[in-house]
Amino acid sequence: MASRGLFIVFEGLDRSGKTTQAKELVKTINQKSAEAGNPNPAAIIMNFPDRQSVIGKLIDQYLKKEIDLDEHSLHLMFSADRFLKNQMIRESVANGIDVICDRYCYSGVAYSLAKGLPETWVRSSDVGLPKPDAVLFFDVSPEVAAKRGGFGQERLETSEMQKKVAAVMPTLRDDAFWKTVNADGDMETVEKEVFRIYEQLDRQKPFESLEKI
Ligand code: FDM
Ligand code: MG
């Protein structure tokens, strides 16, 4: 029987390179698969929030400061946006397709805790989502991140928010499936590191759901 796909989440601060590297990993997997004669895509990219989904469109407006939203409501929208992809992730994995995901519930929890929402409540709304085979935490030093350019214009792109998120994110770490990627290196070095981790992941173990975050 063909093996299942992997579900891999990229997390990290802004300018850690996670978006670039997530796209790059998908490209590499699909290239290698095509070279091996496989006509179908072997990996797909997913981003959270998905700014095109019904819920993601509202989140996008909030991030662009076009609308204001109650922070509890926003937290649940980010979760709901992920649950919209629940079936798609599970079906892709079952069909042998790797799902590479740029941000997931760990961003959800980190940003909401940084804003001061109640911890138990914040950590509960993503329970039941597909559990990643690996969370690659892109660890970038503040100096290197600063060299990569300034912040954008969006609501959460402030140094104050980044500092708070930087303090919370590592506390969400679960050694069972989190792996730290040194994101200070150049693109090719990081790319190799990511692919090395990817190749070592186990497709034989059962695909699970998140019981806690
Ligand atoms: N963000 C992202 C959250 O606050 N909660 C979430 O659940 C997720 C997935 O939204 F500032 C924040 C993190 C970031 C913004 O921006 C999304 P990007 O640059 O598109 O990742
Ligand atoms: Mg961003």
C-alpha cells in the first residue's frame, strides 16, 4: 500500500523566512516526485489565515485595519478558518500528499496570549484539528530579522507585538514533534536543514488529532 502524506507546520516570527522556505520545500518535493515519474503533485502549500476563505476575508480586513473586531471573536475566526481546512488536510494526507503549512494554531495561541486573552480559553479552540507530524520552529535572532527589512503596514506588524509573541512562542514547544530550525543562515543553508528534517519524518505512524495545545 502507498504510504500516507506528511503534515508539516512552519512557525516562527515575521521575517524568519518560514513562508519562503515552506514554498521552497513544496517545490523541491514536487520536483523530485516529477523526476521519479509521478504525474500528480506530491505536496501542497497551505497558509493560515487563508485570506481567500469566507472567514479569512474578514481576518484580512482586520489585519489591514479596514474593520475592527472583538479580540475573542477574532481568535475564534482564526480557529474556524483552520477548521475549514480540516477535511482537506486529512484527505490529502490519506491520499499520500504532503501538506506544508505556513502558520497554524501555534500562531493562533501565541498572538492571542500576547494580547492578554485568557490562557485556558485560548488553548482550547483548536483542539480536534489535525496534529502535525512536525512543527518546524524558525528561530531567527532579532539582529538578523532586523537586517531582513522593516515591518509592513498591517495591524500586528509592530515591534511591540513581535517582542510579546517572541516571548510566548517558545513556551508552546512540545519536544515530541517540534524541531528548531536555525533561521539565521542564508536561504540555501536553511533549505538543506529543512529538507534533512523532512526526510527523517515517519509516515508509518498513525495520523492523529490535537488533544491539547
Ligand atoms: N495570526 C495568524 C494570528 O494572530 N492568529 C492566527 O491564528 C494566525 C494563523 O495574523 F500577524 C497573525 C500572525 C500575523 C498575521 O500574517 C498573519 P501573515 O504575514 O499573513 O502570516
Ligand atoms: Mg507577516
